[in-house]
Amino acid sequence: MILSKSTFNKGIVIPSLLFIIGVCLLSVFFPTLAVSILGVVKQFIFINLNWVYVWAVTLFVIFLVYLMFSKFGNIKLGSNDSKPEYSFFSWISMLFAAGMGIGLMYFSVAEPMQHFSTEAFAGNHYINRAKNAQLYTFFHWGIHAWAIYGVVGLALSYFAYRYRLPLSLRSCFYPLLKNKINGKWGNAIDVFALCSTFFGITTTLGFGVVQVNAGLQTLGLVPENSFTYQIIIVGVLTLLAILSATSGVDKGVKLLSNINIITVVVLLLFVLFLGPTVYLIGSFTEGIGNYVNNFFSLTFDTHVYDEATLPWFYNWTILYWAWWISWSPYVGLFIAKISKGRTIREFIAAVLIIPTIFNFIWMSVFGNSAMWFDINIAKGALSSLADNPDALMFRFLDYLPLSEIVSYLVILIIIIFFVTSADSGIFVMNSIATKNAPKSPKWQMVFWGALLAILALMLLNTGGLQALQTMTLITALPFSIIMLLFCVSLVKALTIDRSYYERDFSVSTVPWSGEFWKDRLQQIVSFKSRESVDEFMRSTVKAAFEDMQAEFKENGIESKIHELDKPNRIAIEIRHDLINNFIYGVKNQFKVVSDYVVEEENLPDIADKKTYFPKSYFGDAREGYDIQYFTKNELISDVLKHYERFLEIISEEKNEMFISSNANKNLR
């Protein structure tokens, strides 16, 4: 009975589960062999094909910056009149929690300390090592990382909300594959996305559980960091994630993300003001300048002239690019889910700049505090723990006041990050598996949560987590190529989109001839009431539409006339299997008149500050205009010129992307 209600797409779910379970079981029963084989593949890719990652990530940054400042920046992720579904704060909180999550807590102290203490830079003075540690941390957690997420999120948002295609990676190939995205090619793309998302979340949550266990052990709440306690932690946190996911994005995910960003800011301010404050502010300021000055050299640096640093380059920069790329299907899907109604410029600016700045502040406060304590107080005790990131954060807190209380806050933040990553991951996986079904039974969320928990625990117990992480990093190579195709597809679609909305009318259109000019002058110098506009719509607009409907029928074209109230509207519609049916409508609109006009003697009298006028509107949400001076025949002429423009656009082969056999059927 329950299974009959399933919204799973068998062509996506069955191959995905077979591959996911197969890889996980191989990693569980043969962890050493799996790590060995996958390690060789990863090492070959990182050494011989690292330039693919470098160029791909660089192109993503250039591509998004170009779009942000180009004429495409004003295009909305949705119809031209769509509005954002979430407040700016909630939007930023959710994309931030999904995009970085546990990694911020796990690496905020560990990564700067590892760069600071690595043998690759051991020959440098400790001051230069500290500067480099901050610089490379900025580089790995900055604009480049968010550009990767931004490309996937933008492509998904655009094709889902602008073209009304499913919120699925397959939709990003529509300009290239057309209707083939609904077949095996589309299923293959979604299978890849689902497996990549599952592997990425599983490995990250596995590491998060170990850190929570280490924190509880440090506080004396559990006696050891053991598998028994990890089972309990995973069980409790997965249950919370499932409860959050089943409540939906608007409730659970949004609420937890908002709570999380507030607690994170509280912790940040605590460390900033009770740590070496002046040093932190100064080092952050200098670090920003250092990052800006070295941005291009870092972007293109392959360390080919400095062989001593090549292993570090492979294990940090290339690994990070691969890690962000492997996470991008999941994060991109979630960002797209919450970004409807934003403009392309707003989307890119927010996704690239705001999380980057916060990451820089966060990494500066925690990383630079740890290095300052290590140099001036700990005498190397913290850098000696650089290879033990699970415990390093809590050892660092020992050098601050109220360390025990703050440790509890850190554990709380890690738990919330864990839950927000898991619940948004569950939500995204179910969305992929159902081809973005509008409603799914709650047991499907429970299924994905349980599968995550069971496989993560099996991998933790047998040491197979590293093999799964390596597998995730390997899949990043083909997906980086897929992302480049996303860029090509997006440019093609945006070019057609811009052409569509900028298209002029036919040169055969004849403007008003000047006939009945005295009547027109009388109309111009009088302000209209709501009732007079309603009468105009009944007598002129409706009559024009009825005449057109009859004539369309004579020519074998079916049309419908719709009348609505509040505000008074009337429209003629010709339905097609197109994303935008042809609609020409008129609505009773008002505007507030300036006080200067009301008080001016040499202008027509006006009793009320509001004046009403009939305004046209269109099915594709282009901006309409005042038609109050049109006669019936002039209005008919205006409708026809828009219909002629519409037919010219859809008849061109390059505009085939506007054709979708399902789009309008889903809207009816």
C-alpha cells in the first residue's frame, strides 16, 4: 500500500541504489583493496590531469563574473514578475549552511595549522608561514569554491524557473540535447548526480560524527571515541535530520539554518573579542590585501617550477577543487531550490561575495588565533596536533576563557550543521530520485535518512570511509567537464532569452494616424476613475477581444477570453504547447499623482490623488503599457502586432528551446 504511493522514478533510483550499495559494500568488505585501487586512480588524475581542475575552476570564476556585469545580469530566475520566496537573511543562511556546513568547524583551526606546520614550507620564517597559511586558506574557501557551486545553482535555477523544466541536472542540457533529456541520457545524468550527492554527504557526515564524538570525549560526557558512541550519535542526529526534512524547506531547513547562522556569529564574536583582538583585525585586513594581490597568481599556479611543493599542491588545492566539484550537484540543487525570483546579478553577487567574506572572517579569527596561541603561549602544542583535526578545535578552545561552555556551543553548532547538511541532502536526493515531484510520501525521506545512517556507520566501523571519499574525488573529473557544458548551455539559452525580450515589432506595424484627434485630446487631459476604466474595458477591450476570437475561429485557431476581478482584468489567450502561451490582457491599474500636479492650475483638475488607467500585460511577463487612448480597431492592431512578433520568434529554429511538450500542461 505504501509502495503504491511512491514517487520514485525507477530509471533513476534502481541504477543509483545498485551503484551506491555496490561501492559501499566493496569499501566495507575490502577497504584496503578499495583504498589501494582508488588511490592509484586518484593519484594518476591529480598528478597528470590536475590542469583540468585548475582551468575548469578558473573558467567558472571568469564565466560568473562576466554574467554578473553583462546585459544578462538583469534576467530573473523565473518569470519577469516573479518575487523571491525567502527573505535575504533566510536565503543566505540556507545556502551558507548547505554549502560549507561541518567543514567550517572541522577545518577552521586545522587547515591554517596544517599549512603553518607543513614540511613543504618549513624553510620559511614563521611569520611568512603564518601569512601563507592564511592566504591558502582564503584561496581554498573563497570565490573559487563558491564559483563551483554558483555555476550549478545558476544553471539549475535558470532552466527550472525560467523555462519551467524539472529542477534536475538533466534540464541544464536542454539547449544541447533538447527532448533527449527525458530519456536515457537524462536518467544517466540524474543517476550520476544522485550517487555523487550520496557519497559526498556520507563521507562528510562520517567525519562530522567523529568530531562530535571527540568533542564529547574532551568534555568528559563520553569515556572514549568509539564506534558504540558513534552509533548513538548517528542515530540521534539522523532522526533529527529526517524530522527536519519531512517538515519541508520552509520549516525545518529554514529554521535550523537561521538558528545556525546566529550561533555561529555568537561564537565568532566570542573568539574575536576574547582572543588576540588587535592581532586578528590587523591580520584579517592584511590577509584580504594579500589575497587580492595574489588572486591571479594563485588561480593559475600549478607549482610546476617548485617540485618540493607539488605533493602539497595535489593534497590541498587539487583535492579541494575536486571536493567542491563533487559536492556541487547537491549544493547547487539546494541553492537552486531556494533562489527562485532572484536576478542573475543578485544571485551571483550574493553566492560569490557574501559567503566568501564570512569564510574569510571566520578562518582569520579561528586560524590566526590558533597560530598566535601556538607561537606565543602554547609553544608548538597546537601545531603538533595539526594531523588530529577531530580534537584540535577543542584543544584550541582551552586557551580561551570559559573554554568548557564554549566547547558545548561548538558541539551544538556541529550538530546543527550535521542536521542541516543531512536534511537538505535528504531533500535533494529525494528531489533527484523523483524527478522533482511536487509531493512525495514522508517514508521516502525516512528511507534516504536511514540509508545514509546505515552505510555511514558501516564505513566508519570498517575504515571504508576513505575509499568512499576517494571515489567521490575521482567522480569530480568527469563532472567538471559536465559543468563546462552547463556554461555552454547557459550562454546559448541566455542569448536566445535576451533576443526574445528585446525583439521589436514587425516593420509593417502602423502607429496611430491622428484620426479623431479631438476625442484623443479630451481623453489625454482628463484623469480617469476606476469606474470609467472598467467601462472602457467592457465596451472597448472586451468587444475587441470578442471580434478577434470570432475571426481567429474563422481561421481555424481556438482562443479563449478570461475575465477576472480584483483587479479587473480581461485577456485573450491562444494556447500552444509552448512555455509561454500567447496571452494579451488588459487590467485596471492605478497610479498616485504627484502633489505638484494636483495643485497646478494650468493642468486638468483632479479630485483624488489616484488616477486609473487600463494597462496591457503579456503571457511572457514583459512590461505592459497604458492603452487608454486606443480605439477598438487600434487595440486589435496592437494585439495582432504582438501575435505576429510571437509567431516570428517561435518559428525560428534557434528558439526551439521555448518549445516544451509538458510545460503548459503542467500549468493548466
